[in-house]
Amino acid sequence: MAASSFLLLFLVSFFLYFSPSISTNSDGNALHALRKTLSDPTNVLQSWDPSLVNPCTWFHVTCDAKNRVIRLDLGNSNVSGTLGPELGQLKHLKYLELYNNDISGKIPKELGNLKSLVSLDLYGNKFEGEIPKSFAKLKSLTFLRLNNNKLTGSIPRELATLSSLKVFDVSNNDLCGTIPVDGPFASFPMESFVNNRLNGPELKGLVPYDFGC
């Protein structure tokens, strides 16, 4: 009797361990949610199989030694659709490359939860709405390229606290107001801001006013 109970317990444990619905990790769940919001006419996401234990074998996904997703490369992939809040669950993500696609809708504020993010490239899409103020939480961010979209509103002054930011490009959008001058913004060239409705840099010592916003 004891032997049969032990065998039953072993079989249940074995099933739970290898069951795809149980073993798929949170990174895989987040990426699978992304896949469901994207149209993929050229099947670049065909390897994204949610039944696998983790997404580290999927194309365009890079993991670290602990099977945590650290890079997502879907630039120039001919995908369209929108981004959902689930992307904010990729806690170890360092590089998010979604440039030159046909992705639309708002940029999820949940991307501000990606505390390890070094590079965020969303340029060359159809994103609209405002730049999320939550990006100010991305203290490791070095590259932020949002150019060639349909973004509106002003440049969040909170981004001036990103001391690691070296490259910032919001050209060719529909942004308004003035350009911050504090922190890293003191070194960004004017080419980073062209073809918007921006009214030039703020004047130091004065409260910024968003002309035209």
C-alpha cells in the first residue's frame, strides 16, 4: 500500500514538473502575451512555442545563464499590432529592440518596470500618445530612441534624472512644449528633437512652460 502511494505521488510530481502549463516561466508568459497582440505575416515568431519550459530556445530571444530573458530583438521584423502591459514583467531585460515595424497604440507605462534596461529602441513605428513618465525609473538606460513615430505631448522633465542616458532621439514625432536642459539633456544635439512642435530649450532658472501643448 505504501509503495503504491509513493508511486502515485511520484507520478503526480513528475506530471506537475513537466506539464507545459505549469513549467512555462513568467518571462515566457509575458512574451507569449506579446505574440498574441502582434500580427506576424512573415512568421518570424513561429518558434515562440508556449509549451516549452522557457523561451530561451525561441528565435529573437536571448537569455542569461539562469534562463532569464535579457534581450528581445524584433527590429525590422515586419510585425504590427500593439504592445501590452505584460512586457513590464521581463524584470531582467536589458535590450528591447522593436524598431522599424508597424506597431501602433500607446507605449505601455509598465515598461518603466524594466529596471535593468540599457537600450530601448522603438523608433520607426506608429506609436502615439505621450512618452511615459515611468521611463524615469529606468536608471540603467543608456539608449532611448523613439524617433519616427506619432508621439504627442511634451518631453517628460523626469527623464532629466537619467544620469546614464547617452543617446536620446525623439525626432520626427508631434511633440510640443520645450526641451529640458538639465542632466543628460545638456549634451544631446538638436538633431534629436527636429520635426516636432517643440519651442526650443528651456531657460535655466525659469519654470518650464509647454507652449502649444
